[in-house]
Amino acid sequence: MIERPIIALDFPSKKEIEQFLAKFPTDEKLFVKVGMEIFYQEGPEIVRWLKELGHDIFLDLKLHDIPNTVEHAMKGLAKLGVAITNVHAAGGIEMMAAAKRGLESGTAAGETVPQLIAVTQLTSTGEEQMQKEQLISATLEESVLNYATCAEKAGLDGVVCSALEAAKIHEVTSDAFMCLTPGIRPSGAAIGDQKRVVTPALAREIGSSVIVVGRPITQATDPVAAYHAIKNEWNGENS
């Protein structure tokens, strides 16, 4: 289990990220998510800058393309030295395996290969929507479990999933298989566009390996206090 919640830096500019991070003590090293919104605006430099500040990074770009393209893209991304990155499991076993090869070949000797995880079904996707729009006749849970077993077969380190599916995923994969779970909301918080949400305490109880939290921290009146409250709850601490 990763003790620090990953903070989703879903901001449109570096300036806003700077303003957000300035609220935290300079010696507090965070685990942050860099997603498409900011990466497509600022490029790889945003990752390099965050690493210089001492933060760990989950690079959330959800690659999904033909195996050759994904392999070469991952080879380049490996040079950024992030802790975790991801692909879409819907790309298939061959594509996921190619992504892993790209990360391994792109990581410099002596450096740690980033962990690679696969998106199963987005936490904004409900079962009826999945069946109607993706023409998947299985249940949402069956689809997620299938993607998880395919990801493990491809050699990946884990999946992105709802915490509601984590326990079942652990039943069909190895103990070390990571379940990274977004859709985390403290009790009473607005769920926004998420459909499958849980509290940090419940996520811990039902098998999440690491949680990703965005708006409940980044849009809080006191982001530092909100972060530590969520971190404490995630780690089973009362204060």
C-alpha cells in the first residue's frame, strides 16, 4: 500500500499548480498525478519541474494505440523518470506488453523502471452506459476483472479501477498486483462526474493499493488540511 494519497493536479496551467503547491511546506514531498489536461499544455517540462521539487509522479496519459506506437511512446516517456504511468487495457495484451517493453528499454541503466498500470473501466462509466455504448454484454465487474487478468498476463504491475472492484481483482490476480483507485470522496463531498465513488477509509478496507484524490483537495478552502485529513483516514489514523 502506498501511504500518500496521489493528488490529481488537474489544473490548466503551471502557474495554478505553482499557486497550489505553494500552500504546502517546501519540505513536504507529495505524490502527484500529471494528466492530459496539464501535460498537453506544458509538455514534458512540467514533469521535469515537479521532479526537481522532489515530488513523485503518476503520469496519467492513458496510452491507447497500435503496439508499435505505444512501445515507442513509452520508450520516450521512460526518460522522464516518473514513478507510475498507464495505458488503456482495451488496447489488448499485445499493446500492453509492448508498452512494458518500451518502458524497460527507455529506462537508463541503474534507474528504476516506472510501474505500468492499465485503465479498466473509467470510474465515470456506469454499467448501462458501458453495455449500450461499448456493446459489452458482460457486467461492469466482469469487464473490469477481464481487463485486470489481461493486464497481469501482459506483465503489467496493476490497474486503475474503482475501489469497489479492488477486492475481486485481488482474487483473480497476484497479491502484489496494484489497484490504483480514483473516485475517492470524503463523506459528504460532492461526487461531481464520478459514478463509482468511495471514502478513503472504505477504499483501504476493500483493497485499494493507492488512492488518487483531486477536487476534494485541490478545491478545498484549506488544501493542506484536506490532504492530511484524507491521508490520515487512508492510513487508518483518527487525527
